[in-house]
Amino acid sequence: MIRFRDLSIKLKLISVQLFTTLFILVFFVGIYLFVQYRQFETNAYDRMATLAEILGSNSISALLFFDDDAAEDVLESLATQPDILSAVVYDHNGEVFASYTQPDHVDTTLRDIVEGKYTHDDHLRLTQKIIFDNLKVGWITLDLDTSNRRSELVETLGQAVLLFIAGLILAALLAIRAQKPISDSIMNLAGTAQKVRDTRDYSLRVEATSQDEIGQLVDSFNDMLEKMWHHEKHLADLVSERTLELEEAKTRAEESDHLKSAFLASMSHELRTPLNSIIGFTGILLQGMAGPLTDEQKKQLGMVKGSASHLLELINDVLDISKIESGRIEMHGEEFKVDLLLVMAVSSLRPFAQKKGLPLDLDIAPNLPKLKSDKRRLEQILLNLINNAIKFTSEGSVGVKCYLRDEFLIIDVIDTGIGIKEDDLKTVFETFRQIDGGLDRVKEGSGLGLAISKKLSELLGGTLSVTSEVGSGSTFTVALPIVLEAEEVDHD
Ligand code: ADP
């Protein structure tokens, strides 16, 4: 149902005026009809009282001499008053003495005496005493027909209804015209506000047509639009200024990023060549190819080779991350059996685990499909994760599990090591992040391994995630999508 307050201002104004008119019409016509009827009643009773007075005094001698015929004659004179339906004269005992009924009227007169006046059906009835010499000699009752008067009133009511309708139509026409100046300016204001909202065009203005409160509203609204227009213009200037600055800054940043990556790549390359020579030549020396070495010399040279290899690993990591960040790394997809890759990775790190007295278990689910991915990069991820697991575990075990879940190949690297604090879990994959990092760090590393592994996993279309509990251990999970090629499915 539509509520009054949801109507448009136009309809509201029209209906308020119509309701007011209707109310006034009903009120005054009602009062008019009521007054009319009351007046008729008063006049009628006055007339009946006068008649009763005359008829009563004319009946006195008949009553005194018990001459009911004479009384009947007196009442006969009512033949000239057709709206007096009946009349009865009672003797002083209250017995009917004489009566008269209009010729075509069925006598409905009540025979008991109720003094005074009252209305009864369509009649007005008046009963009063007949007094002679201060003595009550009888009563007289007159009955007046009011049905004519009633139908007259009903007729008047019918005319009033017609007047109502005409009045309402007139009021509606007037209301439609009268509300126009008010509703037009409000609707104009609302329309412009809507347009401003839709188009955000703050140069629009509403035309003020009056000096009243609506006119004030229009002025304030226009004033507000003016301010918004200036504000928006200022904002637009500011935004384009800042955009320009940002674009310049972005270009500079991209340039310097590019330069940084190029620098890192060439530096790493320049560093790798001499390092490879150091490692190569130290190897030759250690193998005794350049002559015998004392045990102390072997020990010292072994340390040189270890440090050089570590440095080479760091440089390789830096090179990888700079390639990933500058987007210059490419993935090479090939089909391979992941079981073999896992066996090789685990075997190559087993000596490292054995040195720490840790078992390194491998658990591969049967019937795994071939994987299409970058084998070398996956190997790099796995070596890094298993290496970390061993590095950060001093007792318990390290395990690798491989299985299928939904459309993904899952590789879990599980350890029972020191674990990672909840706060650190958020930053563990960031570059150069080492938890408890510092110069007095016990474990060596670049802080790049996990960052590289995560980015590589994502470049392979998968994810790398971690769950960990301090003191209980960590589980790093690589999930890679499996794309089953039509041929493979047929084959299987
Ligand atoms: P790093 O070369 O220092 O190992 P990573 O990126 O591989 O660098 O690891 C970042 C840090 O995350 C490590 O320094 C270590 O504090 C924490 N971390 C990585 N793997 C583990 C693990 N298996 N158990 C506990 N902490 C780990």
C-alpha cells in the first residue's frame, strides 16, 4: 500500500486541499441538515400545541356534559389539517372519549396516555391536559405525520451529495492549479539535485522563482554547487598534477629498478667467473694434482673451497631474485616423473642429514601422473626446502611426502625442528628475511631461499605455504596444478 508520506509533493498538496474541502463540506452540510430538522420539529410542536389548546377548550363542554358526539364533531375539524393523522380526547379517567383519524389513514394511535411530546416512528406525538377552571377534565393527543418532511430532508441530502461532488471537482481543479507554484519549484530543485548526482556536473544551477523558504533553499543549494564546482576543479588540478608527478616517479623507479637488475645480473656474472676459477683450482690443489699437500694445507684449502662454494650459492640466489623481480626469468615446461626428481633431491641431501644424525624419509603415493613443469626450477625449490628443514632441525626427523589432492600434486617437506613463530610466518617469504637474523647468526644463509622458492612456485602456476609451531617443527607445502593432457588420459 502506498503511504501518504511516500506520495510526491504534488499529490500531497492536492490531497491535503481535497481532504480539507471535503471535511468542510461534510461539516457544514451536516450542521445545516441538523438545524433544519430541529427547526421543523420545534415549529411542528408549536403548531400542535396551539391546535391541542383550541381543540381541548372546544371539547370542554362536551366533556362536562358527556357528549361524545359533540367532541367527535370538534375533532372532525381536523379534516382541514391533512398532516395531523389522528387525534384522541380522553376523559378525566383517562378513557377514550372521542377520536378522529384521517380518512385514508389506519389508526395507529396508542391508547395509553403519555403526557408531553415525543417522536414515534414517522410521527410526532403531543399529549396535554384539558383544563377547565383549574381542574383537569381530560387529555388530548395529536399525532403528526413527519414522513413528508423526512423525504424532503432525504431529497436535500441527495442534492447535498451532488453539491459535494461538484464542490470536490472544483476543489480538485483549484488544488491542481494552486499547488503548481509550490510543487514546481520543489520538483525543479529535486530534479536538478538528481541530475547533479547522476552526472556529477556541478556547473548546473536551479532557477530561483520565489523569495520564500523554497527560494532560500534554492539559493543555498546553488551556493553549495558553486563551492563543490570550485572544489572539484581544484581537486582535478591537484590530481592531474600528482598523477604527472607519480608517472615521473614511476618512470624513474622503473628505470632505476631496471638498472639495479641489470647491475645485479652483470655483477653476479662477473663475480661467478672468478669464483668458479677459485673453486676449480682449489679442487685441483686438493686432489694433489699440483703436488702433495700437508694435512693443515688440505684443511685450510678445504675451508677456502667451502667458503667459495657458499659465496657462489649466494650469488646465484641474488641473480635468481633479480631475474624474477625484473620479470626476465622464463619457465621451461617439460613432462617428467616427479618420483625420480624427489629421489634424486633427497639422495643428494641425505649425507647432510646423516651428518646431523637425522633420518630423511621419502613417502611417494603410488600411480602419480607425469608432471608438466620446469624440472630444474622444481628441483631448486625442493632442494631449498629440504636443505632448510635439515638446517633448522637438530633432533627428530625430516620427511618428504608426495601425493595428489584434487587437481594438485602436493609435496610436503616436514621437519621436527625449531619451528617458526606465528608473527614471523607472515614475513618468512620476504626477500632477505632471516628470523633472528643478525651478525651473530648461527645458521648460514642469504635470506633469499624461501622468497625465490615461493616466486618460482607461483611462476609454475602453483603455491608454496607453511604451517609451523615453535619447538614442534614446520611443514612447507608446494602445490602444483596437474594438467592431464588428452593423450595421457587416453593412455591411462
Ligand atoms: P636462509 O637462506 O636464511 O635459510 P630462507 O629464505 O631459506 O633463507 O629462510 C628464511 C628464514 O626462514 C630462515 O632464516 C629461517 O629463520 C626461517 N626458516 C626457513 N625454513 C625453516 C624451517 N624449516 N624451520 C624453521 N625456520 C625456517
